[in-house]
Amino acid sequence: MNKKFKHLKTGDTYEMIRDDVKNCTNANDEQIMVLYKRDGFPELLFVREKSEFYTKFEEIK
């Protein structure tokens, strides 16, 4: 996958690793999440609900 995205508020760039991660927390079971990392910080991984991700980031083409 490895698409690049820009955070709309900060302008920071991120790399999407996967957009099909399943949340298995009881309250949010089956919720689909995005796994991503900030450029320049490969050791930091982030996860966000897929629908929320696409409201806060735009793809860099």
C-alpha cells in the first residue's frame, strides 16, 4: 500500500501502511482502522478509525 498523506491541520506527511486493520476491542469489535506512520519517524506507528482518517488527511499524488 504505502500511500503518502498530508495531515490537513498540521501539514505533516504520513505513510499509510494498511487501511484494513480490524479493531478487536470489545466495544469497537470489527471497526476498520488505518495503520500509518509519520515521515521521518519510522519507529512511531499510529492507528485511527478509517472514516476519521479520511476526514483529517488527504492523499499526496
